[in-house]
Amino acid sequence: MIMQEMEMIMSEIRLVSDVANELKNDLRQDVRRVEKIVNDVEQLVKEDSRETSSELRDTTKDMKEDMAELSNKLESAMTALEEKIEKRIKLALENPLSQMK
């Protein structure tokens, strides 16, 4: 009877040990899966960050070029307007009556 109880206890201990080992292995696999997911997410974030940074540099460069072009156009238009005004003032000063209509 004691022997039978000892065998039953040993059987239950083996069962508990097997279940514990199974749980340990499952947890280890879960940790590996989570690590892989984390690594994949980190890689995607790095790639997105590089792309975003590159796009931002390109956009900034384009904006600077557009602003320089706009500035040149404004300066050209202001110069032309100044010349036109100076010409009219000069004509008006040279012949004040010619401007009256």
C-alpha cells in the first residue's frame, strides 16, 4: 500500500514536472515570438524614420529653392517698378505739362 502510494506520488510529481517543463518551453517560445515582433517593429520604425527624414530634407530643399525663386522674382518686379516710377518722375519733372490730360 505504501509502495503504491509512493508510485502515485512519484507519478504526480512527474506529471507536475512535465507540465512545468511544458509551461517553461511555451513561455520561452512566447518570449522569442515577442522578441521577434519587437525587433521587426524596431526595424520598421527605423526605416520609416529614415524615409521621413529623407522626405523632410527634400521638402526643405524644395521650399528653400521656391523661396529663393520667389525672392528673385520679387526683387526683379520691384526693380522694374522702381525704374518705371523713376522714369515717370523724370518725365514729369522735365515736362510737367505733358502729364496733364
